[in-house]
Amino acid sequence: MTVGLSKPRWLQKIRPYADIFFPRACLLCHRVLVNEMNESVCTGCLDELVPDKNVCQKCSAPVPLSVAETPKKCRLCKSDWEFNRVYSMCTYRSSAAKAARKMKSIKHESLTAEVGQKMGIWFAGSAVGRPTYDAIVPIPQHWIRKWFTKYNQAAVLAEMVSRVTRIPIESRWLYRCKWTEKQGTKTIEERLATARDSFAISKPKAVQGMTILLVDDILTSGATASDAARALRGAGAKQVDVLVFARGANAT
């Protein structure tokens, strides 16, 4: 069941006055926010974050209608992925790409939370034909990076999706056991090699027989999500699917 995450009444009452003395601007279009309940993005920009109509039903990449009508495989699907399928709210371009880049910074955590809420509402509203998930597991950071950044956008997204969908979140089941450099500038082959054996399970018994939804911000090659799914399945998870905010449309 979907639940709304409305703002407190006291905040709704004082927002018009607060905006006079402490004006805010949308992080995506830079328009001044006046009497907007969102903290960091205007309603117009938030409304632009929508799924493509025709996507591959396995990897969620945008595809021609002829392919979308007979899903399960497209040119971006990888045969060696360890997860079952991907759900992506947006394609990584235009406003979604701008939002995804800003969400990587802790100073834009409010944007991540607002995007996560919309992800949760979208995911809950398109539940027909999906399995019932036992737990949401965010893609974790290595403890060194977590110590330095104090922020993990995947964890924020997962928390908001959990609140909306009421699927329990389990942030401690999965952890990174290997330090890896950021994947953004690497080739697909380098990403696959770097991500290999990067994750481990802290509570193998808790994972056994579970249908798990991995949550991350972006999926491009799928290397990180696949390695995380490998660890979960190796510990006995029944099925692992992936939910992301944006799917890279040009991954090869």
C-alpha cells in the first residue's frame, strides 16, 4: 500500500513567510521556489522525472516499441548479470542526468530524498506482475568512503522507497569488502573487473530464501549491481532485482 509523505502542517503554514526571508532556488532549473513544499526542486522539474514509455523489461534501457512489445532482451542486456531484472524510474539524460549528478553530493541530500519519495510512489504504483519483496537493500559504500563522505545517496533513496512501499530496509546485510575507485570514467571491461568480489554478506542466514530489491542511484554497465547480487545469491537469496533512479542509455 502506498502512503503519502506529506509535510507537517506547521511547515505548510510558515513556508510562504519563510520563503520571503530565506529564498530558495530549484537545484535543476534555478527558478526561485515560492510556496513550494519541496525543499530543493520545483514541482515542474520533479514532474519531468518520468519513465520512458518503451523500455526493455529486463534491463530498463529505452528501446524501440517493437522490442518493448517482446521484452526480455535488448542490445544492452548482459548474459552474465547475477540479478533478475532492473526497474528504472528514468533514463540518464536531460533533467534526470542533472539530478543524478547533484545527488552524489551530501549538500544535495534533500534532493535525493525528494527523488527517492517519487521513486517509491512510482514503484508502488506499478506493482502489477512483480514479486513480493522481502527486503530492500541499498548498494553500500566502502567504510573508508563512508567515513569521509558521511553520505550514501543509495541509502537515502532506499530509505525513502522503503517508507513509501513499506518494504523493510536491511542496510547491514550487504557490505563492501574491497575498495574500488569510482566507476564513472572506466570502460565496461574495467568496471566488470574492478567490481568483481567487492561485496560480502554480514548475516547469511537472514538472506536465505529472500526475494531482495537492490537500490542504487544509477545503472550503466550493471557491474556493481551484478556483483552485489552475486553475493546475495551466494548466501542463499531466492531472487535479486534492482531498482535505480536512472538507467544509462548508452552503456555497451
